[in-house]
Amino acid sequence: MADDPLVAASAPKHGVAAEDILHGYRNPMRAYDLDDGFTMPIGPATDGDLLEIGVVSGTDGSVIVHAMRARPQFLTRAVN
């Protein structure tokens, strides 16, 4: 999609495919603002597994720098 962020080489290092990363990014259940310009959307992979997706936003657009199965601290927050 034209509005999708770039997926950095570091994003799939935990074994998450780019297709799953972008699916989770496009379909967030919730997003956390963790720091200046860094957000962590929580969304499903294509198989439904919940992912945490680290996105850095800047003046030239957004870049996904992290993706992995959502850790408990984000799952607990996601249902509250």
C-alpha cells in the first residue's frame, strides 16, 4: 500500500515475515506511544497471532524497526 512505512532490515529478525508485519501494522488493536516518535502498535499477523510492531516516525515518513510476537506486558494492556 502507498501509505505503508518502510520495513527496516532489523524488523524481521525475530522471524516475522514482512507480510505479517504489515498486516499487523494495518490492523492494530491498540498502539502505545513509548517515546518521542516511537510507537508500538499491537496487531494480528495473517494467522491471527498478535504482534508488537515498533515504528519510528520522522519528517520523511515512518519506518518499522521491530516486530515480534506480542509480549505479555502488551497483551495485558491490550485487553484492559
